[in-house]
Amino acid sequence: MLDKIDMFSDASVFGMAKHTLTGNIKRHRGFPSKVLGNRRDVLVYLPPGYRRFSRQRYSVLYLHDGQNVFDAATSFSGVEWGVDETAERLIREKLIEPLIIVAIANMGEDRIHEYAPTGGVIDAKAKRKKRSRGLARQYGQFLIEELKPYIDKKYRTKREAEFTGLGGSSLGGLVTLAIGILFPHAFTRLVVMSPSIWWDDFAIYRLVDLIEQKPPLKIWLDTGTNEPGWEQARELGSRLAEKGWKLYDDLQYVEIGGADHSEAAWATRVDPALRFLFPAQAPIANYSITTERQMRLPADGRLRRIWR
């Protein structure tokens, strides 16, 4: 089992926060990428029952911003998503299938480059306009050509795209949907939390609008109503529905009343997102979030609000 001390090479910048890892988690320090020309830490959560000499294989969920996924000691502002604790509980209660979860650390200042699908302006209000390098496609190649083959070889995974998920929040949510659309042969279950839809004058709208044939993606999309521009997520959900995604089938869109744009807010949505994308048997519909608002598709083809 993983040593819970000194998790990331830059963990010291987060102060003396207590490590909060739960379950069987393995560390891969400084995983190299020739595509991106850098190294990053990767943590791998193995589900209860994972045994060295077993033949059972598992679905895999890859998550961006890996510092925030499992451990408060390395997470932004000291608040983690608690994906390890949530997955442990849901698996033991047989509410989701046992799965492997891979937390991929971001590269700090290069995050804005790797997670951006286009070369947009980073800060429109700044006097000197700096632009992102728009490396989302290359970041996707890193995941598909370098990291995923390593994980598939090292662990007993179900390698096919239908068993492979990708997820993140904010820019991580944006890059998740972009990579899902660009590389549907690799990832088909997407966790898209509070995506940065505003990026590059709504570039993600344009990418969705370019879809000619709907790829086989199952998407969890959400937003909090205390987030600036949260209505943009509703528009994104409508555009996905217009391309053929169906509410409660392969698209779950949720508005969380009063939720802001933060790690703590996203942590509360891990449970229903995992239940939707990785159900134990048949899809589970009896989950809810406090003050949750969901969307449905009426006869006019547009998403509207309903209370749940």
C-alpha cells in the first residue's frame, strides 16, 4: 500500500496539512511524457477486492488536477474532492461497480496550456494579453498514447473505450469534454463539472456544433447557481441534446442551487456522478443532491428547469 508521506514533489508548498488518503492507493512519481516534454505525479486508486493474483478486470476513470482528487495535503486550498472515500463507500455498498481511479497531477503554470482546447487569451483584462498554447489535443495524446498504455499494462483494466472514463472541473471539465469529442475511441464516460465554457469566446460551443455524428459518450454535466455565468452550462446541455444526447440516458445535466466554483462544491457531486457513469448493475436513479435542480427536454427541444 502507498506510503502516505511526501505524496507529490511539490507538496511542501501546501504547508503542513494532514494527508487524507483512503484505501489502496499507488504512487507513480514523475511519470514522463515525450509528447508534452514534462513529468508529473500520478496516483492510482485500486478498489476493495483488488488482488494481485486475481483475473478480474476493472473499468478506469482518469481525473485531471490530480492534486485535488484524493489528498487534502496536496489539494488547492487544502480541500480535496474525497474521491477515494466516496468510491470506497459506494463500492462497498454495491452502488457502483468496482473501478480503478487515476489522478493525474496538473503542471502548475502550464495547466492553462494543457487544459485549453484553443489558443485563447488567458486574461482579457490584463494590459499585456497572454495567450494559451492550446495544448488540449496534445494532452489528450499524452493520456492515450503514454499514460493509458502504462496503466493498462501495470493494472488489470478493461482497456476498451466503453469502460474508460475521463473527468475534471473548471478547465479540467472543459478539457474533458473536448478530449471526449476529439478522441471518442479512447474515453466514453465523461465527468464534466462546472466547465470553463467561457474560454476563448465559447470555443466549446463551436466544437459541439461541429459534431456531425454523435459519438458514443455518456456525459455527466453540472454547474452551481452561484458560479459566474452558470447559465452557460444550461446552453451547453441544450446543444448536446440537439446533437442527440438524451436526458437521463446518456446525458445527466444538474444545476445545484447555491453551489459555488470550488473544490468543496465539486466534492459533493462525486457520489451522483459515479453512480450515473459507473452503476453497479442497471443505472441508478434514486440519488439526489440537496437543493439539486435537474433538466429535462420538453417538446420544443430546449432544456428547462425542474425541481427534484
